Amino acid sequence: MAMTMKVYEVNRYGGIRVLRPEGEVTPLKAVEKSSAYPSCQCPRCAPRRGQES
């Protein structure tokens, strides 16, 4: 089953600019672990990094 997606940006005044017109995309069946955001490396998040499993 395909989905449609349109990519646009909004400036601080509310103006909209289309970056990519609407098009069909196929969702992934399974997301790879490597596509996740990496852990935050800032000192404030250091205690939470140690709690990851």
C-alpha cells in the first residue's frame, strides 16, 4: 500500500514553499536500527546514556 507525501517549508511569517510536490512513497516493512538517531553526546544527557539497554 502506497502513501502520498508532500515536502514543504514554512517561514517565520507563515509563507509556504513547496520543496517536493506530492508523490507516492512506499513505507518500509521494518525499520533498520541504523536509521535511528544516535544518542545525544552532551554532558546533560550523559546520565541517561548509561541507562540505555
